[in-house]
Amino acid sequence: SQLHVAGRSYNIHHNVKVVAFGKAVCGMIKAAEDILRDHVTCGVASIPTGMTKHLMDETTPLASPPLNSRVVFYEGAKNNLPDEMAQHAAMEIYNLALSCSEKDILLVLMSGGGSALLPLPAPPLCLDDKRRAVSILAKAGASIKQLNTVRKHLSLVKGGHLAQAAYPAQVSVANVTVSLSIGYASLPTMFRCGWTRGMQFAWIVACVTNYRDVHHFMTTTSGPSTSLHA
């Protein structure tokens, strides 16, 4: 059997693992499992707090995954803010990606809200470090593009690192249409092609130094030598 996504074909034989994060991924998971059936072997989803109850209250089953779903659901990011529950879900997603082999297909489903539902700071940072860094920039007027740039470089999974963790598996991505200049969940499956580490560092510093509170930003995140993940 074959799975066709965006002009590409994937050979499927009980070798599809699913990871999902975002406000709309429950319906996406249902569609994927309806199509792929037992070719889906396992999966992890990070969804907003209260989403399970909301779906159970709905009169239509269209957005609810089947009761026998092979995807494990975790709720978190209450009020669309990254929290420890979302971080636990992100770690489960990361570990599933690490478990992939060259025979596997990692199907990545994401939608709006995915960034808050996929917080996994790169060591030695903790979640509070990352929240403070983003909060300082947001209060100073940083754009969503600039915030996502910072998020990517403080993360184990964003900015292409989720796809890197899944190597050598094939990675297929499905999301709601979005401009890549912003990107859902800070683009966990996409690197900036052709960018060296030096260029990446220069870009994040440019984002940070637009703001007068740069000294506070650096001191509260332990400085660029320990806080950047490239």
C-alpha cells in the first residue's frame, strides 16, 4: 500500500507513527486513522486543556478520534501558555521520534496553538527560562516571526529538530495552510536551508538586540553560550 501526500509517495506496511500538536489535530488524527487504519502503530498528541471534554460534549463525531485510537492524548497549555503538562507531552513526542527506524514513517500533524503545546527547552534551560525569554521579548513588541525565531533556538524539537530526531525515518507533514514566514509550532520539521550556525546565531541576536532590555534578556537566560540550540 502507498500513502500519497503533497506529490510524494510513501510505502506503508504497519509502519506509521503519528505525532500531533495543536488545537485542531483531533480531527486530523481521526482522518489519518480512518484512512490508514492498522498501518498506524502508535502515536502521541498534545492538545489543549479541556479539549477531550469539549469533544465528548459535541453532537458530531467528526472531530473525535476513534475510541480504539492508537494515539495517546495529553492535555496541557492552559490558556494557550506552555506548561509542565505540555512539556511532558512534548517529551513523549520527542521520544517517539527518537524511536523511529529507517523503515518507519513519522506522520506529523500540526495546527494553530502548536507552539505552546510543544515546549521542550534545550538543556540546560528549563521551561521557566524559556517562558521568561519569550515574555520579555513579547512585552517589548517582538513580532510572532521574531518570537518563533527565538523559540526555535531554545528548543530540542522546533526549527527542524523533531525531524532530525526521527532520522532515518521518512517524515510526512500535514497542517492547516500557513505562511512559512511564520509557521505553525515554530516549524519542528523544517530547517532554514543553507543557514550556517553563525548565520542562525546572528539572526537570533538581531531579534534580541532590537529591544532595550537585551541585558536583562541575556542574564535571565544564562547568556547565548548556554541558551542557544543549533
